[in-house]
Amino acid sequence: MNIKFLSSQYFQNPYPVLCEFLKSSPIFWDENMNAWIVSPFDEVEAGLHNEKLNAGERMSKAAAHFTDEDREKYAVILEVLSNWLVFQDPPQHTRLRKLVNKAFTPRTIAALEPKIELIVSQLLDAALAKDEFDLVTDLSFQLPAIVICELLGIPLDRAWDVKRWSDGAAGFSAAAKVSHEEAQFANDTAIEASEYLLTLFSKLRKEPQDNLLSKLVIHGEDEDGLTDSELVGLTVNLFFAGFETTEGLIGNAVLALAANPDQLESVRSDNSLIDNVIEETLRFDSSILKQSRVASEDIKIAGQRIKKGDYIHFMIGAANRDSAKFNHPNTFDIFRTDQAHVSFGHGIHFCIGAPLARLEARIAIRQLLERLPVLEVATITPTFPELFAVRKPLELRVKSGRAS
């Protein structure tokens, strides 16, 4: 099968294609992608957990069409991405994850709740002062930006820079096939990020602070600590992780609730259902549509022989709509009992920021509904980025009710 993944129609609504995969081609080789496409829930879940499938070789596969000259030209972004947790395999992944886990403890995340409540309240104060506001710019982007900057110890006046650095990395790491324009932008922003962060690391070594970056820098002095290159890559990884999941989760949840007014009213009557909204949004319209691996040896997936070195895309968006796993999978239903999903990954690469993303989304959705008696989305057809792995509305106009 040869599907045009790069069509604008697919990016704006991938689900008709993904559901067709489940029906007719649960696993197939795609010539355009030069990769296997795997869709069924059980196979995706098992594949993401399979130790015979590597995460570390993915970037070399995504940039396989680049010449040696290109690789030299884009060396900085390639170096940054090579140190992301999601592109690491054991034992390196184990070492890096262990260090980051120390900062993302349940106690650390829980302690952020009062701060997040205040941030959301202040953002909504500003947004609701307008007749109409953009949920993305005014809330779903700013909230995770402020929180990740506070958590890492980045000055808030650099939040838009952090966003640009994250977007550059996203354009490279989440594209189906990286274009030279995307690679150049990613490399330019990676240079900016590296220069800024290396200066910041130097300051933190002299004057440690009570934040995540300072802890990582201090650990860098230990025998098993981080090099400057690892610190830069891991920090940009945390920028990306801090933005993409939460930003998309809030936007996609609001879209789903606006399209299902009966369920919206149920949530207004019982805000304990917000947790259900979050889990169902993650299943129904995930911010992350796929994860990829490379076979480290010949294996079989669903009876199909996969050769060593083959690239495999595990389609999270398809798996979450598998009728073999979910009843009425294409229906948004906050009351469903089969809420399992693979939107945060599985196995050793399970999203380290999942508890934080859930907390931010829970507070944002609750306060938004408390302060907006009527949820009226003015954006008829939201636009989504043309990225293979990431799905989030780029703009979502919401009426505040002030003009009525």
C-alpha cells in the first residue's frame, strides 16, 4: 500500500486514513515512508515495549536522505536530538532517565498544583477581558510554557524563545521526512538554544538554584553525570515534552467538548468527570500520533517478517481507535469504561511528563468551564500543523460572552 501521508487532507484529519489501515492493512510497507506502518492496538502496545526494537537509530533514518554535507550543515540539531531521551536506548537511556526521574517525582508534581491554579487564573483573567480570545495563544501554549520555565529555572521573559526552540526541534523530529527548510530552521534554533543554555549552565555551576536545571547541572559533576552536550539535548527535550502534549491535550479536549454539548453539560454538573475528559481526549484525539522504532534484528510483528534495520511507525492515533480494543472507537465518550490508550507511549519510553500534563489540563479545563457559562468555539475548522507525529490546533478562537 502507498498512502500519501504528506497530504494536507491527512494532516487536518488523519482518522479516516488511520481507520482504513485498521480495516484493510493492519501492517504494511509504505514506499513513500520507507517504513512499516503498524496500526492495531495490541501490536502497537507490544511494539513500543519490545526490547528488540531500538529508539536510538530513528533520527538517522528520518534524515537518511541527507548527504554528508547536509549532516555537517545541520550538525547542531542532530547533536541536540541525539541526546533526547526518546532517541536513546539502554544503557544510555537508563542513565539519563534515572537523573531526570529525580526531578519528576510525584511529590514535585503535586507541589506545583497551587502554582498552576494561579497561573491558569491569571491567564484566563487576561483572555476573558477580550470579546474573543485564542485558546492556543492565551492559554494552552502559555500555561505549559510558564510551568516548564518555572520548573527548569528559565526566566519567563524567554518563554517565547523556548517555544521557538521547541518548534524548531518539533519540525525536525516530528516530520515524516525532514525538508531542508525545516532542518535549517531547526539547526538555527538549536544554535540559539545551545548558546543560551551553555551560558546558563555556567552560571548555575557558580550559583546553584532550587530548580530542575540546577539539579541536572550539579549531577553533571558526579561520576555518572551529564556532559554539556547531554545537558543541552535533554533540556531541549524537556522544552518539547513540556509544550506538545499539554498544548494539544487542552486544545483537543475543548474541541471535543464543544462538539459534544450533552457531555459538556455533564462535566459542568460534575467536574470530577474532567479526568474522564482528559483520558478520552488522549484516546480519541491524541497530541502524539505515532512513535517509531528500528528493528535491531529480524523479528515478526502480527505474522509479518521485519528485517533488521527496518524502520517501523507505530500509529498511536490508529491504535487508539481500534474496534478490537474499544467499543464505538470513533465516538468521543467520557463515560466509556475502556479508557486504555497508548498516547503517552509504553515501556521504558513512557512519557515522563504525563502526570504534569494531566494536572495542567485538569486545572485548565476546570477553570475554563467555571468561568465560561457558555463554551462557544468561533473557529469553525481548526488548522493543524503538517507534522506526522504531532496533532494540535494552531488556533482556536473562543467567545468570552462579554459581547452578548
